Amino acid sequence: MHIALVTCDALARYAATGVDDEDHRLAATLRSRGHEVTFAVWSDAAVRWEAYDAVVLKSPWDYFDRPAAFHRWLDELDSRGVRLLNPTHIVRQNADKSYLREMEQAGVPIVPTRWLPRGSRVDTAALLAELGAEKLVLKPTVSGGAKDTFALTAAEAEAATAQLQALVDEYDFMAQPFLPQIQTSGEWSLVFFGGELSHCLRKTPKAGDFRVQHLFGGGIHAETPPAAIQQQAADIVRRFAPGCLYARVDGVEAEGGAFWLMELELIEPFLYLETGGPAAYQRYTEALEAQFE
């Protein structure tokens, strides 16, 4: 097959320096199995997407900076009859974290959340009281990489109210309690290819931080969660990511061992393929090939 791995402009420029990263190791694995691979920028109007046998979302890491343009691109793919992996109708829903509210209504335990529609009045004291928290995490529902994300105590939240109000006047936001176990135990990521569990890891923030992303110094540890968490994650993928090439289920263990979903990543997740080892690249490739059998 001729496969387009969809990326973003910044990463395409970075790749020109000869970087050896997850995307390029994946491309090398695909090429070793006889496939032709091209990196294509989703926002490049010159790309003829219908010329590819497979168009795979891999690292469009700026889609949340231009959501309207991203949705227009999805519409354009549909109008041209281009098959995207993951499917466009699932990607549209997953682009806004309000999908978590729908999943909660369907019985999936999520981190307790209060939703702040655009233009809402920000009352951090009331949010702290409603959530029974000493510290708040606030973030836009369309975001990634901890963009415009805050972790604030009551005093810090009060001081930041004007800044937060300005953001909520522009964007939908969500508020959650700060979970101290993230700083100690971290959060789980379970990676699935073709609906099957591939590999798992625990992510922990660096000392004094709350962000587990590796670009902020977070740690990555190959580790297997309890069987109950694996089963719950598999059920989430089965119910909410049907037909998807890949899915990453991120969550945290609550008191009593319950698993609270934080995100179901279906658009541009880093898949920690190195953590899964060479077999993870192989499983990804086989799952992609199976989509076209």
C-alpha cells in the first residue's frame, strides 16, 4: 500500500533535521513490509489525499490550535471519499473532551468533572466546594499537551479568576479536582491496536509538577496494570472506538482501586511504541494491514 502518515507542519520541519522518532521508526517498519510511506501535513492544501491507499492520523499535534480548519479538513476527506484511520465520525467526536460527559452518562467512570460552557461565570470557590477538592485543575475541552491547563489552590484560583474568565469567555472549559495520586502513583496508559491490547505504561510527573507528558519531564515506566483495569479499558475501546486502528486509554486509580477514565485518545496520541518494544511496531503494522484485508 501507499500510506500517508498524517502529521503537522512543525513536526514535518523538525523531521527534516533527520530526527529518529516514533513516527519515523513506524515508517521504517511499514517500509520493511513492502509499503510505501509518505509523511503528509493535514493542513497542506496541495496534498491529494485520494491518491493514497491508506491515510493514517499519526501526529497532527496542532489540530486543537485550529479546530475549525481541522473539521473542514475532515469534511473534505469525506467529500473526496477518502478513508481515514481512525474514522472521521469518531475523530470529530473525540476532538472535544465533552465526549467524556457522554461516556459518563453511558456508565463509564470518569474523573469527577464540572463543565463550563463558553461564557460561563467562573466561580472557583463554588467549583472547589462542589468537587470537594482543595485544588482545581481547569483546562479547555479542546486542547492538547496541557495547553491552557491550570492546577490551582483556592488562593491561586482566586488570584487567577480574571485570567480564567477571559479564557472561558472564549472557550468551553472543564474543571476537575486535583488528584494527588497522580504525583505519587501517576496515571495509566493502555495502548490498543485493532481493538487488542498491545502494551501498557505508567506515567509520572517530575517532582513538583502535575503534568505527566514527557515533554514536561514526566517519567515513563513499562508496567502492567491490574487485570480489572485492563478489562475496563478493553470495554471502553470496544464500545467507543469501534473500527479504530489505534486507541490510547488514559486513567487513574481512585481510592478503593476503581479506574477513572481521564481521556480516550483517538486523534494524535503519542503511542509509546518504544516502551512496547519492537513487537509494538509490528502489532501496529499488522493492525493497519488487517483494516484492508
